[in-house]
Amino acid sequence: MVAPSIIPAFVLEKTQKVIAILCDMKRRGIIPSGTPIYSDSSTARDITSNLYRGTRSTMNDDAKALVAMGQHPLTCEGLREVSGKEALATHEDQKPSIYLSSSGMIEHASSPKQLESPDFQSQNLLAIVGWQAPAPRPEAPGGPR
């Protein structure tokens, strides 16, 4: 059985960075073209569509060059922005897939459901792409005093 690769990511910024990296890897042939990438957060979809995809002024030169060629760094073949429920349903396809799952800390939303899926096996990839301190530093705003 082929099980998924799961990448938990925070909705704002981290999801968009990971989408850009995965799409770049697909364009360069590192990830096979037929491999679907599922992003399962409706909030991330809204932020990606309304903020990141529509703003050229904040793009670096590589991203602007890609747009000039008719492509976008946050769009590629096989990228599917779906609900968590829709993403889980695709596990039945039993083909290599990448799941960019909401909840970067794997504590709520779709990330824990992806990991609890019977299709996720110990030999498959769980990629942690960010880090969050377990508790605020005392000197941080809102931290313990």
C-alpha cells in the first residue's frame, strides 16, 4: 500500500512558502508531475488566493520572472485546495500524494486526522517545516511574569 506524505503547516505564511517550494519542485521534475498536492485549509486557501496570489509588489525577482512566463509560484499541476474531509477521502486512492495539512503544531484541525488515518504508515514521511516554542518566553509580550 502506498501511503501519503504529510506536511503540517501554519495557515499564514508557512503554507504559502511550502506550496511555492513544492510547486517549484514539480516544475523542475523533482516531484513527479502526476503526484497530487492537497492543501486542506479553507483559511489558507483564502489567504493564498486573496493575499499572496494577487500581490506582485512583494514577489522576488524569480517569482516575477515566473509570472512573466505565464505561471505563478503558488500554482502548479496537481495542486488541489480542498477541505480536510475531502483530503482524507483521497487516502483511498492509494497512490503517492502530498498533504499540506492545517495545524502546524499537529494539535487540531486536519493534521492529527491525517496522522490517525489507517493509510498513514510509519515508513511514510511526516515533514515538520517549522517550530513553535512550547511556552512563551518570560520576556515575550503576553508571556509569564
